[in-house]
Amino acid sequence: MSATAETAATAPARPAGGSRLDRVPPRVLSSAVGIAVLLLWELLARTVYAGSYRLSPPTAVVVEFFEFRGLYLRNLWHSTKTAAWGFLWGNLAAMALAVASTLVPWLRRSIGAVVLTVFCLPFIAIAPILRLITGPGNATPIALSALAVVFTTYVAALLGFDLAPGSALDVVRSYGRGRLTAFRSVRVRASVPALFAGLQIAAPAAFLGAVVGEFTGAHRGLGILTVRALGALQTDRIWVIAVMATIVATGGYLAIGALGRYLCPWSPALDVGAVPVPHAEPGLLNRLAGLLAPIAVVFVFWYAFLWVFGIEPFFAKTPVDVWAELFSVSEAPETRSIIFGALGTTLWTTSLGYVVGLVGALASALVFILVPWLERALMPIAVALRSIPIIVTTPVIILFVGRGLLTTTAIVAVMSFFPTLVNCYTAMTRTPEGILDVLRSYDATSTANVRNAYLPTSVPALLASARIAVPTSLLGATVAEWLATGDGIGAVMVTAFTRNDFKILWVSVAVLTIVAVIGYWLVAAFELRTLERMAPGISR
Amino acid sequence: MTANQFSRRTFLGGTAAGAGLLLGGSSLITACSGSTEPPPAAPLTPVNFHLSWFDSVQFGGSYLADANGHYAGQGLDVTLVPGGPGVSPDTSVIAGQSIMGISAANFAGQAKADGAPIKIVGVAMQRNPFVIASLTSNPINEPKDLEGRRLGMAFNNQLDLELLSSLNGVDVNAIEVIQADYDPAPLVNGEVDSLLCWLVDLPVAMTVAGIDNTTMLFADFGYAVHSQTYIVTEDTLANRRDDVLALLRGEILGWQDHKADPDTSAQVTVDRFPDAGMDLETETVKAHEFVKLMFSDVTDASGFLWWTDQSVADNIRVLKALGVNVTEDFWDRSLLEEIYAGGPVL
């Protein structure tokens, strides 16, 4: 949503009139809001939360940083370096896969299924398994960081290649040149805006992967420093780390957006959220094959993974083992009740947070479009907040919500709220001026504008965000269950792992991944149907 | 002798001048411990030793063994691999990435019961370091005090709490459990009345911060689970017994140095990991606490890492109550018997 800044400046789709505050430059407004937040933060920390080992005042955070700046900068450098390597490898892999999917269309479904499955794998459970393969060193954090970015970049690159103008492709074809030439001369150029939007999302994701990776054993890094500081009552230190991580993640997000605009100034940046889902092939048999082939590919990968890395049978569980654990061994009923009981808790808290996040985001986007000065003041903050790694947000949410089941809901809501808000708002600003003109000529009220113009234009963005939010919500939920609540399937996985119970671990991973993939496809199917009904031209 | 080994090691490894300085400072202790290992004739054998947590004075003896040249003196080039909340040393040992790892009898026992071919060859903490920590103004002195109170703990300690309760006739359902992990703040802020944690961890942080606290050691109430246990695979025992013996000897020499001078051990730990931001005062308090947990009449009589047959019987009984079924052959004391043939001090 780097587009926000430009669209905000020119925004043709705004209702006329409004507050006097609309004339205040956006920079002044958001600075004012920023200063107000800092003052309130300082005040709360010095009064309500004084001596509570929870909230450090901003002034103390600054003092702490300068006192130990060498320590902080070394750890920040280490984590950033890890994230940068993961970012590089993960994005290269994603782009290679996107190229393969574009050049060899029949591979597309299978590659997509594998990449989606990898994205749905619960991080906290695969970290120890990766550690088993790579051994000591920095390879596990880098690998986790790479895995965290593959899916979104793959989707973004694919969208970019697909967005190549048909006329340009026709020209290449009319010269009798093949797919490869079309790819080189047309698709690569066309992909730049979408690709950079994907890379923007990848920056904070890579950071999260690096920090979770540090939990599997390292000498330094921000994740380790956080755990140490928590145990030692060093509240100022926790807040310094949170602030540093926010600045770096937001900086990465903005820098990549700027680079994208520099490389491709002629086109507004797009968001991955705008990806239309592919049409299903007609015919029951085709549909069935389209569904089964990717599943088969995932299972082949599962076996290949165990075989290639030569993982010991004690750790390595095959699909057959997982099935047996769930349905045929004597402890199966007990395993089922543990896994599905915990899964129920996770799904309940997650879906509540998911719905609250999406509905809240849509409502906020509407408020922003109707009250432009509010958008100018708050949107830059929303863009920044969107890129903060969840591991940093969690302690802050615990501060305000506590450690109950609601914590998971709150964390999931926050995770789905910000991306959806930014996507929906941007879509609303692109409401065709013609529609608004018609409404204006009828002297329509704001309510009518919302109902007839803004809501319908934001539907594709909302649905796309909702689809991407399925796996990220489950990721957020399991991290929250691990760090904060001790409930649900996240807790089952961590307990299984610390007790060396690899059977339960693999069963949980398999079940949760299947749930995430199914959730993703359900939303995708709903999205497809809705788009077909609303605007047959949009979905291809 | 020691200084000699030291420079030899420095030459071999090409260690930087800074590290040499650090090592030089601590060679004093080695001189006191009177070690008599011969200088290595062959090149050092590289091995990984997987610790159970992030770098900490909890492994102070191992850092001293490295700094004072005890590992090198045994012909080993030891890499001390850090642990963390997302990694289990048992897996590293079972997968053959580390020749030895530090675990606890309950975790390693679960792996053993599931068919992992591992054995315990040393026990650094015969007394389990789990405690219930509370504020002195609202103390928990015995398990019964937990009833009707709020307890903050990591969810994967539920079984341990149930066991402590059943051993002491406490109604576990009368304890209100709240998830809290690695963090004393909930207790200090009054969100809970007590915390389940390690004696040498959160209580020390509170003490250093000037908060009066009371601790109730699980080990004093029937919870007999060996902790900081050294584990190896059966395959390693059969084929690389000499390397394991050498590593254990190096460890024992390092921990003898730690016991002789915990303050220096804390200093060496803090200097070794400048990026960890450790506080010397806190680490010094911990270094002394670890001596209390790791050394006892048993180790005075038989040597560091030793355990008694009685404690094995207690462990088997308690582990069974935790749902972990192991037998005596999970413990193998033959290496320590060989090492301590000449007496309880090396």
C-alpha cells in the first residue's frame, strides 16, 4: 500500500466538503498524532503503570538505548543480517517458482499447492525440525526467514506476470515468437509493481522468521535478548527492542516501496491483496483432478523431504504414521481428543479474532473515506503498524488484554486488521469517479455513497485480504498460544516438542496445516463465486 | 604445565590476543585445581556439546573447562552449542549432531520410552531446581499453601504441578493456574501469587531488583527428578567411549574450577558473551546458587556428576507418576566409575 501516499494526495474519490482539518497538510496531522501518542504513553508509564515492570516511558527507552547502544546495535545487526539472507533466498526461490508456473502452465496448480502448504505449516513446530536438519549455526533462522516470505512473493510475482497487457503479448505472438520471448520482453517488465508490493510484505515476515529461528539456539539476536530481558525484569530493554524492531521493519517496508516506485514510476504500486483467484477448469473430472493432483504432490514432497534429509525414524513421521496415530493405534482416541479439543479452542478464538479484524478494518476504511482528515492523521500510523512483527506486538497486547483466551483473539484481530484496512481503503479510493458523479447528481447521502459505491468497490480487496488472512491468522494464533495463553493447538505442539513427543508433534502439524489449507480454499471459492456474480470481467 | 598447554592451544587454534588475555586470567584457578592432564599429542578431536539453554552461567563450568584448557588437555576441541525455547538437546544428540547433550530425566526419559537409544551418563543437579516462588509478604512455604492461590507457570509444567500436588495431598483443582513464562513481572505486579520456575532464574532476578521473595524447592517435597543430566546415545557409548570419557573429564575439571571460585566463573561467562547483555552481579549470584544445586554430600564423597542408586529408584517412581516409564538401565554410571577410580577429585 505504498499507493496510499499518492492516492491520498490526489484522491479523486472523496466526498466533497468536510472538515476544516482537511486543509491541514497530512504531514502536520500525523506528526501531531504521533506526538500525542508519545505524550500519552509517557504519562501512562509515569502514572498508572509506574513501577509495574510493564510499560516503559519513551524517555526511559531513549536513555536505555544510548546507554547500551553497542549491545543493541550488535544484536539488531545480527537479526537484520539473518532476515536479509532469508529475504534474499526466499524471494529468489519464490520468483523462480513463479517463473516456472508462468512458463509451464500445467505445473501451476501443483507448485501453488506446495507453496501454500509450506506457508500454512506452523512455524513454531517446524523450527525444531529444521534445526534437526541444519545442525548448529545460523542456517535454521535463515531457512525459517526464507520460508516466511515464499508464499506472498510467489503470489505477487505470479500476479505481476499475469498482469502483462494482452496487446503487448499479441504483438510478440504476431512476430511468431514463443512464450520465452513474451516472458522476457513483456511479462518481466509488467511484473515490477506487483512484485515490489509483495516484497514489501516480505520484509517484516522475514524478520519474524529470523527471530523465531533464534529461539532454536543462538549466541545473539533480538529474539534472545527479549527472552533474557523478560526473565530479568528489564522492562526498558523489552521496549527498546520493540521500538527498534518496529523502526527496522517499517523502514524496510518503506524503502522497498520507494525502490519499486523508482524502478517503475509509470504505474501505481499494487497490493498482493488484489490477486484474483484463478478460474476452476470446467467439468467435474477436471475439477477433481485439479484438486487431487496438488494433494498428491504435497504427499510426494513429504516423503521426499524425509528421504532426502535422511531423518531418523524417531523424528520422521510419514503420512501413514500420522494416520495410524490418529485412527488405528490403541492410544488413537486419546490423541484425537487432545488434538481436536485443542484445535477447537484455537479455531474458536482465531475465527472470532479473524472476523473482528476484518469487520473492524472495513468499518475503519469507511470512516477514513468519509472523514478524510482522520485518514490523513492515522493512515501513516496504520501503514507502520502493519509491518511490526507479531513477536514484538504480543507483549504489548498481553499488557492490555492479559493472558486469557481473549489474548489470542486480540492478536489475530490485529494481524488481520491492518493489511485489510490498507487494502480496502486503497480499493475505495479507486472508486470510479463516474459512479460518484451519478450519486452526486442525485444528491445522495454519505450512507447511499457507502452502500452504492464504496462498499461494492472494496469487495474484491476485502475478499482477497480475507483469503490471505487465513494462514496468517493461524500463524498468529499459534504464536500467541505459545507465548501468552498456553491454550489450543499451539500449546499442544510446544508441549509435544519439549517432551520429545514427535508423534503428537507431526499429527498437530499435519492437522493444522490441512485446516489452514482448507480454510484458504473455502475463502478462495467464496471469493470466486462472489466476483463472478458481481463483476464477471474481474476474475479471469 | 597449564600455562604451557594454554599457549599450545593458542598456537593450535590461532586464538586472538583478547581471548588469550581472558584465558591467562583464569589459568590461576587451574593452577589451584592441580590438574595433571598430559599435553595432547594428536590434533584435537572436534565435538559438539549441546547445552540446554541460552548462554548462561548455568554452564559456567563448561566455559571454564574451555577457557582453562581442560577440554584441549583431554584432546578435544569442544563446541558448546547453545539451546533455547525452540530446541531440544535430546534431538540433537539422537540425530548424532552432538556427541553429548544436557537434558532432564523427564524429557530424556520420554524420548527413551519412545524408543530413542539414549542413556544418562552424568547428573549435574541431583536436586531438581524447580521452585514455587512467591513474595515474602505473601509466602508459599509448602505445597498446601498453593490451594486457593493463583500460580503463574508455563503450560508444559502442568504434569509437574499435578505430581507435586498428588505427592503432598494437595487438591490441584484448587490452584488457579495462569500462563506465565520466563517473566517474574506477573508476580511482582500482583497478577499471580506464585510462580513455578527455576531457583536460579526468576527469584535471582527479583532478589537483584531488591524484591523480597520466598522459594519452595520441589525437591524438598518428594519431586525427585534428575536435572541438568548429561545424555549420550548407546551407539556413541559403544563406538566413541573414549571421547565421552574425555568430555566428561573436561567437564568435571571445569566444574571443580567453578566450585572453587564461582565469582571468576561468572566473570568469564559475562566476558565470553558480550552480545548477551548479562549483568555481572546477577550472574555472580546465580554462580553461587548453582554450586548449592550441583554439589552435595554425594558429590563430595563420590565426585561431580555422581548419583546414588537410591536416587535412581526415586526417579523411576516419580517419572512413572509423570507418565514416563523407564528402568535402571536408562542410567549408566560405568564412565564415572572409571573416571573416579582414583578418588572423587580429578
